[in-house]
Amino acid sequence: MNLTVIIPAHNDEAPLHRLLRHIRRLKFASHIIIADDGSEPAIAFGPLPAAAGLPPERITLLRQDRPRGAGAARNLALQHVATDHVLFLDADDLPLRELPDLLRDLDGKTFDFCIFQHHDSRCGADGRWGQMPADLALWRSAGTDVGALSQVSPAAAVSLCQTANYPWNKIYRTGFLQEHGIRCTEIAVHNDVELHWRSFLNARTILASDRVGVMHYVAEGQGRLTNRNGPERLQVFTALSRISAELRARGDLGAFEVPFYRFAAGLLDWIGSFIRPDLRPQLARQAQAFFAEEVPPPVRAHLAQCESGRLAAALQQAPAPAPETAAPPAVRSSPSGRQIWLHIGLPKCGSTTIQRHMAAASRDHQARGVCYPQAWRSPDGYRNHLPLAKLPPRMLPRAVAEITAEALERECSRIVLSCEHWANAFPGSNLLPLYEALQTQLPDWQIRIAAYFRNPYDFAESSYAQFVRAGLFQINRHRFYADGAPSIEKFLACFEDSRGFPLYSNLGFARMLMAHFPPEVLTLRSIEPLDLAEPDMLGDFCSLLGLPVPARTGRRNRRVSNRKLAELEYLQTLMDQNSFARLRPQLMDTGFSTRPDPANRRGTTLHIGADTAAAIARQIDSERAQLQQIFATGTAGLCEIRNGAGPEGWARASLLDDGDRARLRAFAARTTGSTAAR
């Protein structure tokens, strides 16, 4: 089994080297990624390969310039994993002799993650071996406490999910974490709660092993994270709210509701037992708001009846506040009315129209207090904030400062930033770090994220057309065209394999966002005229910002004919992607066919057929009710089921004949040479 070990480290050089020596003895790691969380002095690379017993090319050392916590360090490292499986270890933990045996058990098995047992140092103090009694009881109730390897049933998962939320007692399939955008919360403590719970909420195949694979040290004092009792403990609500949002958004997770909120009550009870006394009233207020606003009433009633002691401890550390003094929401509203709007797409949902209008009308909008910053904005015809969306997280604070300075200089109280790349590459884009940078640097500004959605039939076909022209959704173009004939069906399958939900599932995109951002931050909107109070999507966006609704939408993107798309698609089977990118402007302006362009004909590989149309209809029917609940606009147009084009329904035809293909092959050979053309 190819396994990468991820190790976050902050001023932990001695424990880190001890851990690496144990990895060397046990010989189970294919690659090691160490994420230095702002250590002073920085961790040196030189001694690491020898300590780990691996060649230098199989050790990666990353560094965050300032301490951002173990969650951010793990997320950074996860972006660099190239193996099929990954294990998180802390620098002061030790792998045990049963871990290589577990890896041999797992070799050749298909699973999303495998949870295994561990030894807790607190048990050693009492002369016991293994997990804490509460965790062991949950393993027993799940029936997984005996047996080297077993598949976890849905009923057993409901028990195991309540075990201590550690990141290092699981071996993950890397693709599983990537497909579902599962990460640690980037907060100082409790950053592994989200990783643990979202793994259980999204996994289809979970394995469990009673092998004791890791020894976990819980240090007393020494300033360790486990022993902090300051305001950083209140950040736990960020993680809890994200999991709660996913539970509310999905109808298939009801079995996890009571376990999760019971866990939350116990966690808040534990935090309240040692947090600084001056912070207990604030903890109680936020706990009351969390249970009142986010827990479904039937679940709340069950908890009050069955978990009254723990729930009371979580809620009654301060008198209940009067309504007018209730705790603020996770994203605070600003008395000054200052707002930041992040328009993130989705791709192929009219983003360019918004961006061109915001750039063209910027002076008029500034007079109305709305700034569409020139800082970190593309200078080309798109006028979006792609340069900002492409920045590494470490550079975002400076960019935020420059954008804010521009807005304040123009006396604007609202900032609008727009780029569909934030959704196109999410969660791998820098949207999450940008949101956190805005929260940190502008605590008195209200942050809102606007995402527009489109009817799935149009969205699927338009997305593939964009992929043929220039790529989309980070699907590997080299592999796509090298591995069999291209088609829209293949594109849709690639998307679902990488993201874990169909491209034509608007609910899938919505859940992806709702799993990472509090509900009060997100506004999900349809671009379909039937769903809008304004004439079109641009009018809806302007109305959202309190700006005048333009009389007309204005210039649209250049329309590429179906035949030209067929030509581009076929050419990419003949040449490598570097050649295609270099020649694309020439290809767009070159006519390869001598026949008239059949403008209304649907291409065989470019447009959906009857089977895909039927799958989209089934998806729409399954999502209609939930979309209606979570969208800020109507959803009738968004959920319209289409009957097909023309008298033959979803019929498709070839757009190229033998002569067209011959001319395209000759062009590829002439412009790229025989070694490039395939």
C-alpha cells in the first residue's frame, strides 16, 4: 500500500525526529510530508531523510510563515499528497508495531477510510493498555472491538462516529478526502472535529480494525493545545456549525443527528469544565444560540430528555440572555453597514456579464458606496478578480489590505469581488483562506458569498463546451483526451469521479458550499428568469447590492458554433495539450469545413442524449424540495424538466464528415509535426 504520512509540527523538532525514527524502524511510509506551522527557528530539512530512513525525494517539508494551527498545516500538506492513501500523525505521537500489520490487512481492499484503535497515554498512568473507557465502550457497542478487520455497518457507524475526534486513528483514501472537500477546520483548537465527522457523513465504505496502531500522548501543562483554556476554545462553534449545516442540508443523514448533537453537548460540557471563568458566560450564550438555532426541535427535545445533565452543563453556565442581548451570529453584522460580497460563479452561470457590468459602471457604483476594486483584478476583457483567486494563502492578507484601502479611499462601505475560479476549483481554490483572512482583518465587515446556479440541462452542455475550449473543473485534459474517445458522457463521469456527485446536481454544489460556510453567509440564487423578481440575472445581482437595475444586459461572450466545438474536440485527439493551447486562437479563426454550418444540429459527443437527459430528470425530481428550502430565489426554472430538442427529442448527429476530419488531421500534422500529432 502506498501511504503518505502527514505530520504538522510547531516547535516540535525533538519529538518529530523521534517519530521519524519510529517510522524508519517500522518501514510503512512511502512518503512523508512535514508541515512546519511557523516554528522558530524553522525546521531544518537536512537531518530529516536520515531520521526517516527515506531518500530526500520522498520527504517534503512545507512551511507556514506564521503559526496558523495544526488544521491549516494538515490542509496545506494534503494538497501535496500523491499517494492513494494518507495517514495523519502528530509530532508527539508514535506508530506501533501493529500499524504495518494493519497496512498489510488493508492492501488490495477498497475503502474510504479505516478507523483503528490506539493507546492513550492517560490509560498507561492507570496501568491499562488501549483506549479511554468511553471510546472502548463505543467500539464494543459497534461490535468492532474484536476482529482484525471488518466492514462497518451503518448502525455501527452511528456508534463509532461518537469516538474521540482524532485525525491520527484513521487511514484515508486520498481521493475520498478530495472528492468531498473534507479538510480540517483552520482554527487553533478542535480543528479535527470537522475532519472526523464529515468523514463519517460522506463515507460509503468504512473499515474498522482492532489493531492498536498508534500511541497518543496527552501532555500535562507545557502549553499544549489540549490544555488551552482561553478564547480560542470558542472557535469550536465554527466547526460544529459546518457539520450542522451539512446535516440540515442533506436528507440522508438523519441517523447521525442525535449522535452529533449529543457529542456537541458533551464537548461543550467538557470545555465549560476548564475554560477561564470570565469566558464561561460567553460560552453559555453561544451554546444556547447553537442549540436553539441549529438543532431540529425533535432532536433538541430528545437531548433535553435523555442527555439533560450534559445539555444543562453546556447551556446553564450563565443565565439565559434576554432576546435583545442574544449572541451575534457567526458572521457579525456591522453597525456601520460595511459589507464584502464574494461572487463566486458558478462557472457558466453568467459571471462574465456581471463582471463586465461592474467594471463598466464602477464610477457610478462608487458614488453609491459600492467598490469593484481594481486591485487584484484582471486587466483583460473579463474584468474578474482571477489574480486574487490565484494567490497563495500567505499573500492574501496583503491583498485584502490593498483592496480595503482602495474601497476606503473611495469612501465605499461595500466591496464586491467576483471570480468563478473560486467555485470552479473549490475546495482547492483559496476561497476558504480568503474568507478567513477577511474575517480576521475586517471583523466589523459583514461577509456574504453569492453563488448562481443554472438549469442542469443547459449547465451540463455549457460546461462541456467550456471544457472543450479551454478546460473546466480541474479535470485533467491530457489524460481525458489520451484515454479513449472524448464525449460529454465521459466528461460527466470524470466530474462525478473527482467530486463525488453528478455535475448536473445543483444540490451537490450547494452542499459542497454549505459544508464549509455558515448558512447566514451564503446566498444561493438561480439565473433562470422564471425564478427572479428582476428581468434577468444581472438585474438580480444589482438589486442584491442595492444598485440600479441596468436597462439591458449588454455584450455576451463570443458564441462558438457546434461545428467549431466539434473541430476543437477532434483536434485535441490529434495533438498534445500544449500545442492545442498555443494554436487555439488560430483554430478559432480557421474554417475547416466547406459546408454551411448546421446551427441547430446537436453534436453526437457534445450534447446530452436521452439516457443522460433521463438521469438529469431523476436528479431534479429528487432535489426539488430541498433546493426550494435553501435557495434565496425561486427554483421553478432551475428545476424545470426538459423534453428534448426537436421532433426526435434528444437526437444527436455527427457534425464532421470524412473530409472535415482529413483537413483537421492535415492541419495537426502541418502545425505540430509528426511527433506531436496523434
